[in-house]
Amino acid sequence: MKDLNITKEGYVIVIALIAAPVIVYKAGGIIDSAITLFFAEAMCICLAYIIIQHRWSKQNRRSLEEDNFQQNTEIQQLTKKNKALAEDLDILANAGYGIWKIYMYANGQNKMVIDDKIKEILGIKEKNLSPEEVYTYYHERLEDYSDIEQEDYNDMFQGRLMTRLLTWNHPGKGKVNLRAGGTIYTDEKGVCYISGYCTDVTEQVKNEERMNNKLQLALENEKRANAAKDAFLASMSHDIRTPLNCIIGLLELSKNHPDNRQMVDENREKARVAADHLLELINDILEVTKLNVDKVILGHEAFNIRTLGDEIETVVKEQALERGIAFISENEISDFSDKLYLFGSPLHLRQVFLNIFSNSIKYNKPGGSVSVRKELVKKNDTTITYKFIISDTGIGMSKTFLEHLYEPFTQEHASARSTYQGTGLGMYIVKRLVEIMNGSITVTSKEGLGTTFEIVIPFEIATKADLPEKVDISKADINGMKVLVVEDNGINAEIIKRILIDFGAVVTIAVNGKEAVENFTTNPSGTYDVILMDLMMPVMDGYAATKAIRAFKRSDAAEIPIYAVTANAFEDDVKKCLEVGMDGHLAKPIDVKKLKTTLANVYKG
């Protein structure tokens, strides 16, 4: 009865089973009581069966409805999961990833089930291969994997995720790089299988290799540059000491033979040559430093191209004559005349061409020659472009060295610096300057036969009216000019004082910026016509002194010309001088002609 889950209907059946025979018996009258009882019991049993069957049917129907509802719910949930899984697989496929499963069997008939993305990666999308064939096809084309395959399987069987960069022979692309990973899973039936991902990373690997190659090349270049700099510094020590030793030795000889006028004069000339060479070394080093930090600012002044060319050729002819080298100017062109004016930087143009010509003479053979040819490349109303071809019959350069010709601190032979007195900086300076001029330079050379340079430079066309005014040094007069020289180094102060006195100037010396300010402020207006200011000094430097003078409450404080005379020769130094109120900059060692011209331009007499 417990299993029947008796409710109201169940109790009705029990009452009916008890009461029905009595009712039938009373109503039966004359009917035999046994027969009556039998039929009554039969009626009760039928009635009970009908009622029970009805109850069970109702319960079964309710149970079936509940089961159907649960199944529908599970189907909906499963549909959602499948949809989400399909979306995830689409995302992976769009990202280039495919999914695989491998089933391993003792008989060796292993299976590999792959999705469409992996079929595409492997180039078998159009092939109808069985899982066994896919397994064989994939593994046979793997390179150098057999030795590490068992290692990967061991990792996965221990529950670790395997990931590996593989090389695979693609049927159409050749060798490709695949990145694959996977681990062990167990399905709902308890069957173990390996599942994971695979993607083609060939381009990524190539990009990484290219990047690594670039980094390696950069590292090698850096090492080579550092080695060249180290070698350069070691050689510079020699190069700087050589002219210094020469100067000191000549001074000592002159000191020991003061009465031998001829020897003293010759020693002075030799010392000047050594000093000029030392200055050239220092200037080259400074120029390279400025070029390396993009601090070179080219001038933009009008000049006559023919006049500049003649000046350069005059210097080159003298150098060639001294070494027994013939200088040949092969041609003249109408667009290279004394009537053509251009805008540019004459200073840097001289530097470019004198450097190339000097090398052509320096590295030439006895009795050799140097030639120059000029060509017009193009011309319009505003610009003109020339090509200058400079050739020599010198020792030439090897093909290997040509690749490094324009690198700083390089010379083809270690002995070249001693033999030819060079720094290994010239061609680097030349190339950088030509590039800043928006030009180009190319070179061809053969060892033992000579070298040819081709330099192409564009210029903006100017007029004669654009030429800057020039002061004739022979007419420059500073006689009677009152000069305040601010210099902390006694020898330098004595040198500049003597030079100025020789020109007729009246000179006062201040040994630092503070003394210069006191000299200016405690003397009446007009005491000095100009101030020559060193920059690096104790107590107060030249910058602070200039600011203090400019700030002084007197009319001449803002007007008196102040020029920096300093070894600080970088463009930033010049700019800073102008910013604090100076009128110009004269670099040490002092160019006497430039000093006199500069002072004459501001002297009112």
C-alpha cells in the first residue's frame, strides 16, 4: 500500500471492499448468499482496479511530463553550450588556431582527428583522409621530432601542457613553422586521448629572425665602432704627442742656440707647421663630435663660385707642388664663372674639397697627378647643381676598405697615420657635410691605380647684391682702441695683449669675470671700446660677467661690444654666448686676421 501512495481514492476503495458485499447481500433477497457475495466481491475488485488504474495513469502522466521538461531543459542548455563552443572554435580559427585529437592504440593504428583549420594549415582541406591517414601524414612530415616526441608524451601523461615549435614540410610551401601544444584528456566513456592546438607561425618566426639579425648586426657594428674608437684614441695619443714633441724640441733647440738666427727662424717655421697639424687634429675631432650630435649648422651666405674655386685650387696647387704631384684642372664651363653668385657655406665647401684634394695628394705616388673636372648637372631660375669629379693616380683602396671608407676613425692600414699624418676622420666629415648640403658623394678605386670621387651639390642662386660686406684687413685699423681682455690664463692673456698692442690698441687685463665687472662698473662710461671675454674662469665665468655688465644701470652697459674669446667652439657655446648678451664668438686658437677685422668693424675711432 505504501508503494501505491494511497490518497483519498485509496480509502474509498478499502471502504467499498468492506461495504459492497453487505449492500449486495441485503439487496439480493432471495438470491443465494454465496453467489451474491461472489458477484459483490467481483464488482468491488473491478471498481478498485479501475480506480487504481486511473490513479497510476495520472501519476505516470505527471512523471512523464516532468521528465520531458527536464530533458527539454538539458537540450536547451546543451544547445547553448554547443553554440558557445562553436563561437570559441570560430574565434580560434580566425586567429589561425586549429584543434586536434590523437587516440593512441597498442596496435599502432593511431588516429588523429583535426578540424578544418588544421586541414587548411596542413594543405589537406580538399583531401578526404581517414584519421589514421591524417596521423601518418602529419607525423611523417615533421622534421627532427622523433628524438623529442617521447619527451612530449611523457610531459602530457604527467598532466603537464606540452608546447613546441615544430618544423613541418608543407606539400606546397616547403618548410613551415608550426606551434603546437596539448595535454591528456578523458572522455565520458573513460577513454584517454591527447588534445591540443596547432597554428602556422612561419611569418612570425621569419620576422623574429629578421629582427634578431638586425640586432646582431647592430651589436656587431657597435662593437666594431667601439673597437675603432679605442684604436683611434690610442692612435690619437700618438698623433697629438708627435707635434707637441716637435714643438717642445724645437723650442729647446732655439733656447740652446739663441745666437744662431737662421736655426731659430727655421725652428719657428717648423714649430708653426707642427702647431697647424695639431690644430687640424683637434678641429677634426671637434667637427666629428658636432656631426655625431647633429650640431653642425651650415652658413647661408652669398659667394662667388669661381672665386671660391680659385682659392681652393691655389691651396691645392701649393700642396701638390711641395710633394711633386701634378695638379690638372681639366675644363672650364660657362656656368662656373666669376659672374655667378650662389648661396651656401663657403667655409664647409672649402673643408669638403680641401679634404678630398689633400687625401688625393697625400696618398699619391711620386710623380703622380690629381685632376678635377666640373660638370653642370641641371639649372633653373632658382637653383643650380654641379658635379665635381676629382681623380688621382695614387695608391688606391681595396674593395673591402671602400665599404668602410666613410666610417669615422678608420684608415686602411694601421701604419697610414704615421706615414701620411692622417686622423681617419676626414672622409666621414666630408660625407656628412655633403649630405647636410643635400648632395651626394660616390667613389671608385683600385689598389695601385688610383681613386675617383664624384661630388654632386645643389646651390641656390644668389646675386652680387647678396654678397656680405668685407673689410680689407690691410685697411682694418684699431689704433687707439681701448680693449678690456678678460682671461684667467696668464700666457694666453700675454699673447693676446701683445697682439693687440702691436695693432696699436690700449689693453687692460682682468683675470676673472668678477674683476671684469668691477673694472667696467667702477670706471666712467667710455673707458673701454670693447670687451674680449673668456668663458671658463674661476670666481665668475664669462656668462655671468656678461649678464652682470648688461644689467648695470648705465647707458653704455647695453651697448658696449662683448666678444667671447674661448676654446668652447661648439654651436651650443656660440648660441649661449648670444643668449646672455654677447655680440659674437671668436674661437681659440685666435685667428689674428679675424680678430683684427672683427674689432675694426665695431671701432668708432
